[in-house]
Amino acid sequence: MINIGKYTLYTIIFIAVLGVLFALPNVLSPEARQYVEENLPSWIPNQTVNLGLDLRGGSHLLLEVEMAEVIRDRIDSLTASARSISRTERIRPDSIRRSEAGIIVTLREDDARDTMLSALRKFHRAEGVAVRESGDRIEVFYDDDALRELKQKTIQQSIEIIRRRIDETGTKEPIIQSQGEDRILVQLPGVDDPERIKSLLGKTARMTFHLVDMDVSCSDTRGVPAGTKCLPHTDGTSAAVPIKRRALLSGDMLDNAASTFDQQSGQPVVSFRFNGLGARKFGDITKNNVGKLFAIVLDDTVITAPRINEPILGGSGQISGNFTPEKANDMSILLRAGALPAPLTVVEERSVGPSLGADSIEAGKLASVVGLGGIIFFMFLSYGRFGWYADIALLINMALIIGLLSMLQATLTLPGIAGIVLTIGMAVDANVLVFERIREEIAAGRSPVSAIDKGYQGAMSTIIDANVTTFIAALLLFILGTGPVKGFAVTLMIGIITSMYSAIYLTRVFVVYWLRRNRPDTLKI
Amino acid sequence: MIKILPENVSIPFMKAHKIAFVLSVIAVAISLFFIFSKGLNFGIDFAGGIMMEVQLDEQPDLNQMRSDLNNIGLVGSVSIQEFGSVRDLMIRVQEQPGGDKGQQIAIDSIRSALGTDGVEYRRVEFVGPQVGDELIRKGLYAVLGAMFGILMYIVFRFQVQFSLAAIAALFHDSILTIGLFAWLEMEFNLSTVAAVLMIAGYSINDTVVVFDRVRENLRRYAKKPLEDLFDESINSMLSRTILTSGTTLLALVALWAFGGEVIRGFVDALIWGVLIGTYSSVFVATPLLKYFKLQRDEI
């Protein structure tokens, strides 16, 4: 153990230098880092540790996509297409029922069932919807694969829409990613009051245009006809509005939306423009329905229902609804970004203000420095010269941890800082094991060279066993932990690896070179 | 250089092991009693609910504030605690009905009751009950998974007997830690789970170090009585045990004193765990080996 080969030595030194190099950007001022960025070759490391939201301040939102809603919508459309197919094929099914993930069409007559079956198969061929005959029933449903695909697609679309909405608010570096089957994680650095973003994300923003049924009233106790439904008005005071169920146009045909002020009244309004197809439809609808009321519905609430005074052929219009400028702006964002495929619910929220984060960083730094100082002194007291060697290795170990964190761009959280401080305490363990062993060998009467050799040899299996078991605990914590706990596990794992390197190799280099140079007759340790 | 212990120290640990066993069994029984009778004071991570940390410019009248916040129509009582200083408060209330909007309304009404002048909202957290359940499940998996992994490694490296003794010590330490949380009604949250796992890691580390020496001595002295052999192994590792526990405690005390209020509960658990873990490797794990019928020729 006291012969260190040339290449081993180079590798040991190379790793230490690399660690210090990667850690260095963290202590440079922003100006110095900018200088490095601009003037030095790009292979020079210049990344700092990536601070978690609990340290830099920000908001963490976990959103749940209401998949049941999506599936319900899909089943609705399966029902609608089954009805329309039976109309065109002139078949009268005995019943069309909903099942868990699809519909069941019952047809007792064999010929009609065969016709219906082939028509349904043809219609759903491209969609990944399974069509199956069983007895006198035809089942049309989303199978497991199709459901999974549907969920994935919904999550992807939702992430896209969420990103667009958040980008519109000017939040920098948001992290938006899927988590599990039906959740989306949104992290917003620097946002400590996520109210506005939550209210933006809380709306599906499905906009549709309907004619108002002017023949009936929602206060009528006899109810309204089947093709009409009553929706509340957004201002909350007006009576519910009876609208025709069929949507004539929807928000996905919008080309653009912006908040402006009405030229006559000076009120904040949202102006919008349809794309080509939408503009043509909008023109036709307004031409054919002059004098009628035309309702603009957002998420099942009537925003406004103005009278169509004349055909609007340019494809643009404006929505006025007693908005505040802020509300008009938010609505234009929602319309520009598009509708979410399903409603979202916030199931977890954690927001940390910038001052708490800064305090935590300061506290963490102070605790690290005090802990480090105490241990350095303690090791010197216990082992003298050898203690100093362990101390130098400990400092390089710190640099390695910070360097690795910067290199891997792992997120450092407050528990992560605790992990580092704890690692400092435990890092010297390997050295202590070796030094104690050397003491024992000296006491047993060995020469210094032989005692040191035996000391490293004897302690090695203990060091490995002890560290591997701790590493297993840290790894499990990393795999199964969430959020800040994960940050703790990361620093702990990194710390175990670096402290084994620094205790086994780095300290040994110091010890061996001291031994070669001085060739002591007795060993004080 | 200061030697922590004189050379050739030999403390008859094995003589005391029966007393230690009795103490440990009593401590575990009391812990289990507290865990099942008082239950754990789950934080919002596991129980769900709303938590706000606020800093005030001036020292508030806590009683007044309590009665104010308990009169704004929230479900369940609003708890207010000092958090590190008299101006820092931790406000907690259970999950409110009405889903996402219900929480929002609750947070807003607490904000409007406290006002905005001289009040800084440093942290606002809300966890839904479903997420809480998942976090409990994941935490439990992490603890059990880690124990199983460690068990397998020790079976692989040592003998099954060592592994059983180590796991017994591990359960001992985990139960005493959780018991402490139940007894003192300290908040049990995600970072507590991390702390328990960390304690498991530390405790096993300490145990393995002594076991390693036991194994070595078993090979070296074929005839020595087991009790003497255990005593010698513990004694020769004693100075290391004290030193490493010492440096680790030093780091933890620094963290406790300067690391801020947010992680103090976490550090409390760790300090306790290091003490317990050190005790258990000497007084629980190693003496237990005696009762597990070590096969000397298989070492």
C-alpha cells in the first residue's frame, strides 16, 4: 500500500485539480465569470451549483390533469359518431350505452349488427379504438394501449399549453415536466406568489360561440328544450343565458388575440382575429343571423352575448365584458395560448420567498464553515501531522463535492447542504480508521513503514463495507425520495464517493511522500 | 497529540450487555407505546393541509392573533407557533374543503387577516391529501427498501447471523427515533424520513466497522471465548467510534446552531440518531451475535 505507481499518482492529482477547477466558478464574482465566459476557451468549466427553489426562492406546483374528463369527452364523441353512423346506415340500435372506457351498442338483428360493425370498424380504423362483437352487442372502446396513448398525448398537449401561458407572463426559466401518469410539475424560480400563474393555469380556456335561444327563458319552470342549455353569465348578476348547445365556432380557429381599449367607451376589451376558415364561418354565421344574440362562452360561462347588428366579414371582433385591464390581458393570454385538453388541479404547492432562501444559504454556509473548522482542529489535535494531511484532503474533498455538483448540474437544496455538512463529519471516518489501525500496528511493535502499510491494508475492507452500506441507504433515498429529500441523497452519494477517494488516495499520497522523504525511525501519531 | 483513550483499554462491555438489553427492550417498548398511543404529529407533507411561514416587523400578540385567525371561518383550528424567534411564526391549518379553490380562499383569508403591513410571507405550502398518502407510501418503501438492501449486502459480505444482528440494531435505532418524535410531538415530515434513513445508514456504518473487526478476530483466534473476543473487538475500535461520532456530532451541532430553523427538526433527529447508533453498535448489535450461534469455521 505504500508503493504508489506513477500513473496512479498522476490520476490522483488530476482528479484533485479537476475538482478544484470545477468548483472554482462558485467563488468567482459574476463579473469574473463573465470574463471567463468571454475570454477563455470554452472547455474551462464555468458552471455554478444549481440552487433548488428552497434556496433561490420560487414556486413549485404539482398539477393533476383530470383524465376522467378527457375520457368522458372521448366517450361522448364515440356516442355521437355511433349515432350518426346509425343514421346514415338507416339502422335503429336497440340501445347505445356508455361503458367504462367506451360504448356498447346493442343490436339484436344480425344483418343490421353486421352492417353496423363494419361501418364502425371503418370509421374508427385510424384512431386506435377497438371495435369488438360479443353476442348481440358491439363494444367500441379504448383498450389499455389506446388509453395510455391518450393520457400521454393529453399530458404532452397540456405541457405545451402551460408553457405557452407561463411564457406569456415573462417568468424566466420555468421547468415544466410530466410526473407519473397524470401529473405535471411546474417550477417557477423567482416567483414567490404564484397567484396569477395559478389563476392562468386554473382555466381550461375552451372558448365556443353559440346562438342564444331567444324563444325561451331560463327562469321558465318548464325547463328548456333539449338542444338548449342554460349557462351562467360571467358578471354574476345577469340571469342565466339560454344558449343553443351546438357550438358554431370554437377558439381553436383563432389566429390572434390582444387586450386593447374600446375606441368609443374606453373600456378594456379583448380583440381577436380568426384564421381563414374561421373568418369565413364567422362571416356566414353573422350574415345569416342578423338581429339575433350571439353568445361567447368560455369554460361554460357566458362572457358576453351581444346582438349581431350586421354581418362581420373581416374575421375579427372584440369581446367586452366589464373587464379590468388585467383581466382583459389574462384572457387574451389564454386565448392566444389555446385551450387545455383537460382541467388542471393544483395538488401540491410550495412557495419560498427570496429572503428565506437567502437566509438559508447564509445559514448553510456558516454551518459548513464552523463544522469544517471544528473538525480540522479536532483532527489536528488527535493525529498531529497526519491530522493535517487528513484536513487538506477534507478541503479538497469539499471542492470535489462542489465541483461535481456544478458539473452534474444537480440541484442543491437546503437538506442537500445538510448532507454536505454531514459528509464533512463522516468523511474523516476513513482516515480515522486508517490512523487507528496504524496506531495499533505501531503498538504491536512494527516499524513505521510496515505499520503504515499494514494500516492501510487492514482498514481497507472496513472502509469499503462501511461506505457501501451507507451508499445503499442514500441510493434508496434518491430513487424513492421526492423534492428536497432527493437533494439530500444526491449530496450524500457524491460525498461518499469523494470522501473515499480523498481518504484512501489523497491522504495516502501525502503520508507516503512524507515517509519517503524523512524515513523516520519512530512514528508519532 | 491527544489520545482519546489510553492504549490497551479494555472495558468489559459484554458484562454489561444484559443490562443494556433490558434497557433497550424497555426503550423500544416505551417508543412503541408512544407511537401507537399518541401517534405521530404528521406535518403537511403527510397529513395534507396549509402551512405558512411569516416574518413580522414587530413582536405580535399571539393570543390575539390566534383568536383572530380562528375566527375567519376555516375548518379545523389554526395553529400558530414561534419559529426560531418571536417575530417568525409558523401558521398551520388542515386541508380546507372545496378543492384547489378552497385552499386558495383559505390562504387569502389568512393573508387578509394578518394584513400586508410589516408582514413578510416567507414560505407558503399546500399539500393535497392524495399527494400526502403517496409521500407516506414512498417514504415507507424507501425505509424498508434501504433496510433490505443493507441486509442483502451484509449477508453477502458476512454471515446471515451478522446480518440479523445488524438489522435488529437498525430497527432498534429507527424505532427509538420515531418514538422520540411521538413522545415530544415533534413534527414528522418528509425530512424526518430522510433523517431516519440517514440514521440507518450511520448506525449500520458503525456496526459494520465493529463487525469487521469481530470477523478478523474470529479468524485470528480460533479458540478464544466469544465474549472475550467481542470485548477485544469493541475495545480496539472504541477510539475510532468515539472520534467519528465526535466529528459527526461536531458537524451536526454546527448545523443545529447555525443552519436555521427550517432544518432544525431534521438535525435534532440526526443528533439523536448518531448517539443511538453509536450505542446500539456497541451494546446491541455485537452482543446479539452471541445469541445467533456464529459458525466459526465458516468465517
